[in-house]
Amino acid sequence: MITLKETDEVAPLCPHCDVRITELWFRELRSTFGRRYLYFCCKCKKVLGVSHRKGFWMG
Ligand SMILES: [Zn+2]
């Protein structure tokens, strides 16, 4: 079993450039299925993830 715990005490690190992510950038992708959001590191601009649910964030 894995426990899910919320924390504000540590900053997540980018897996690509090992820099603390202080700001997560995203851009909107539009398709016939709806909107997706592409999240990327504000430092190295590498993609960290894509939201697959419509309106997952900022929706
Ligand atoms: Zn990075």
C-alpha cells in the first residue's frame, strides 16, 4: 500500500536538470477530443507531463 501525503516543505526537482521547480510552465494543446495541458520545466523546458483529463488543472 502506498500512502499519499501532501507536503509544502520540499520543492520537487526536475528529473532532467535537477533544479528545484519553483514554477511549472504549461501550454495548452487543442484537439477534437478537448484540451490537454503540456507541463514543462521553467528552466530546461523539458516536458514533465501531460494532463489527460479535461480540465484537470486551471480548467
Ligand atoms: Zn528542468
